[in-house]
Amino acid sequence: MRTRRSDDHVDYLTDALSLLEGWIRDGREFRRTLRLDDTQHAALAERIQVVADALQLRPHVRRRDGQTQIKLCTPDDGALSNGEVTLAARIEDMYRTIVSSSQRS
């Protein structure tokens, strides 16, 4: 029986993050920029905060030049955690839901 090494865990999370379209990793942070209007931005930021609180994470969400910028930072050791990948995946789901509801209106 193979013992799981911690670098296998990190590779798995990095692979999972790479499957999420549009996320860019740069050192200890990874980020995503989305084109949303002000109402969509407010809805997304509120939903992100609820999930982030549950995961005990502190994402940086800001509005700049008509775009929503999201930044997630890993701890000082730079290791990617399940929580950050989970939050990024949930953000993608929230984004798709918000955009599709706006298109139906």
C-alpha cells in the first residue's frame, strides 16, 4: 500500500486549480478577473464572502475599470490548500449562475 506524500497532495491541488478556467497563479497568490456590471459584482462579492467565511479564508475582491478582480493568497509557506481550490471552484459556479440569470432577464 502506497503512503501518500504531501507533495502528491500539492500536485493534486495544483492540477485541480489548473482545471479552473481563467485562474492565474503567481507565487503565493492566484487571481481571476471577470467582466461584470456593478449589480453582478455586488451579488458575486456577497456570495464569495459567505463561502469564504465558512472556509475561513480572506479573498480580496475589488472593482476596477469595469471588472471584478479576485485574489486568493496561500499561507506564507506557499502551499495550496483544499480551501483555496474549493473557494475558486465555488466562485466559478457563482459567476456562471450570476451571468446566466442576467442573460435571462
